[in-house]
Amino acid sequence: MKQNPIIFLFLVIPFLLSAEIPFKIHRIVDGEADLWWARSHADVNKDGLIDFFVINRNGHGGWLAWYETQPDFGPSVRHMIAEKSPEGGTFAAGSLTSGDINGDGLVDVIGPVSPGEWDGGKREPITVYWYENPTWEPRLIGGFPSFVKDFNLADLNGDGKLDLVATTHFVPRMIVYRQDDPNTWTKVCEVAVDELHEGQDVGDVDGDGDLDVIATGFWFVNPGKDMTGTWEVRNVDPFWNSDAGRGWQHNATKIYCTDMDEDEIDEVFISCSERFRNRIAWYDYNASAEKWTAHEIGLMSYGHTLQVGDIDLDGDLDVLSGNNRDQGWPDISPMAIFLNPKNDSDGRRFWGSEVLTLEGSYNSFLVDVEGDGDLDIFRYPGHEGTFYELWENKLR
């Protein structure tokens, strides 16, 4: 549903409408980005530049490919991985993940098989393969009960092998497949939580040395060892998962886990990705008190981009957030940087902000593309966008 533009203007006014951090914009894909919800960024061909994997037409199901970033940041070159799955199906998901699954030094990618979230596929069971770089041979991981909103490949138990985490929505589950070897994956947990929808990341949020899962504001505590023990479910903050409804607009978040204060414990960043709420916050956990503390960052309606990194190179972590222009008001859809808190003249702490564009941001990604030491942005404007941009940070 389109929202009143006056409300959107209210949310934009607090931002500093300036461009103190210089970016040069490159249109790297133009006209063919069709429902590119699911992307993952990595140096696929080991040339020192960050490329990206993508699933085309996630609403309806499509092909799986990777795009090669060019040294001059001209149009990226598409390399097809698979037009169809081994059983002849299309690919679709709400996100994508990649990593070196078999330990050969090359980045592999998963391939979730689905007819698409919009074409009757949202409630259907799906199968997930991983595709080996560079032959792109598919190998089976396992099945999931419905359309997957989020994936993470991460070594959850510290055995040196990447495991797979996923959150499904229409049959709401948090599921972990442990990698025993590249050809053998064991489902070690399938936890049902009715309010699960969207937004997932992994991090060691309690400092015990293994990675936990944060999904839709819930904390799934890693039991450790072979991970077949009970994954206890706790709530970071009910604000993010207390909607009674089960539609696309309910309990939808973006999650990012990273160590904010260099205490070797990951903090949790959360924004609201779908419903017309506008809070962005970060949380740290006090293990002795078993309590989460919330810290407000700023406002962003339909905040479908949430990334964290030192964007202004001042030594602390900033936040990239963005409004999905195809969900709200398309001409007032900010992508903004929230700069780590400074003291104002009265000694109060605040997150400064800088709007980079009012033309939207959806699952955009923050990364040092060319290895020059500053963070660049891969920008997709909205869930129905047709182009993909690289915003080159020119601080260095």
C-alpha cells in the first residue's frame, strides 16, 4: 500500500541532505535486473574485485548466475551458473549466500529451488543445492518446508566447515544444516516460531565462542558441539515480532550482527523492512544480567537495507539504511548513512545522518569492491528495480 507522501517527508526532514562522503555512481547492470531480491557479493574469479551472484525473477522463479565486475566499473558481465535445477525447477528465495564450501579457496554459492514467492511457491517445500566454483556442478544440501526468506553460510560450531542457516516464513521455521563434508549435510535443528518472517544474521552475541542465530528479533542460542542439542529461543525485543498477523507486512525485519564496541561479543542491529514502522536500533547483551539494552539509531520507513561498517573512515562503525521505493512513496525513498554517535553542543549523543539519494534502496550491500580501504555500495532501488548500481566511495 502506498503511504501518504507527507509522512515520508516527515521522516526525511531529520536527515542531513548533503553528500559529505563522496561517491561516484556506476550503472553496472541496466534494464535486466528483474526482481533481484536475492544477491550475494564475493570475489568469484579471484581477480581482486568483488563480483556478485544473483537469482533472477524471485517472485516467479528464474535462473542463477554471477556477474563479473569490470576494472573500470563498466557494465558487469553475466556468467550463467544454471538456468534450471537438476530436477528442472527454477530458483527463488528472499536472499542468497555464498562461501568456500569445499575449502579449495574458491567461493561457491547455494541454489534454492522454488517456483517463486508470487507464483504459488511461497507455501511449497523447496530443495537447496550448492554449486561448486568454477564448474558449477550442483550438490544436494537438503529440503526446507516453504519459501526461504533468509540464508547464511557460516561455521556455526568452529569445525572449519560452513554450515547453512535458513528462515522460512509461510511454514515459520529456523533451520540449520550442519556440513559434515561437502557431500553430506545433516539437519541439526528445525525450530518452529509462529512469528518468524524476515531478517536473519549470525553472530556470537553471548561471547561463548560459537555463532548464534538472530531471526526476526528472536535469538536462537547455539547449543554447541554437534549442534543437535536444544536451540533455546529468546527474544531480543518483542517490538520486532509481536504482530498478530502473518502477511508480508507483519514481523518483517533486517538484521545485522557485528562487534560494535570491540569486546569480542557481537551486537545486533535491527530495522523494520516491510510494515510502516520506522525504527532503527542496535542491541547489546549483558550476559550476567541476561538482559538486552536497546540503543536508538534513527528513523527509516520500509528499511529494507541494513548494513554496518566504517563508511567515513573515522575508526568506528556506521549504518547504511534504505527505503524500498516500490513499497512506499517512490520519489521520497531515502538511502542514508547514519554516522556513529557524536556529542552535540549540549553533550548529548546523536547519530548524524547523510542522505545519498531519495530514489530508494533494497537489499543494498556495503563492501570494499576494489580493495582500496574504503567501503562502496551495491545499490538496488526497490524490489521491482530494473538496474543495479555500484557507488564507488572516493574517500581514498
